[in-house]
Amino acid sequence: MCSFLTRVPKTLAVATLVLSACGVAQAQYYLGSEIDLVAGFIVTKFAMIEAGYGHFFRGDYIKQTWSAIGSQDADWFYLQTLVRF
């Protein structure tokens, strides 16, 4: 696995930072890197809310392959609930 994972667990919250810089030896096939920031809050013993942000840095392969349509880095946010039965 080519990622670095740091967790800071607490009684009511979990914060996670994931850094990934995966690539192959030949830069022409390098897809890119991603960074994610995830935070969660335990609402009850059955429910949790999680929010996150991610950014994908496009690599040489994406830049070359999708240059005709103007490829760009990607950002996303999400909010989810987890209910356990």
C-alpha cells in the first residue's frame, strides 16, 4: 500500500489525514496523487456523522491524455451518516 495514514482517536471524534503519492517508475503513466481530510463525530452509540474533503493532483498521464478537453485537478467534499444496527 502506498499511502500514509495518521489517526487521532478520541472518545467522541476521530480525525484522519490520508496522504497518497502513488506512482509507477515511468512518469508518463503516473495518474496523480490524492490528499484527503476526514473528520467524524459520534452522535450516539448507533450513529456517527462524517465529513471529508479530498483533492486529486493530476499526474503526467492525465495531463497528456485529457489535454484536449482541459483536464484539471479535482476537489470534492462530502457529508455522510453511519447508522449501526
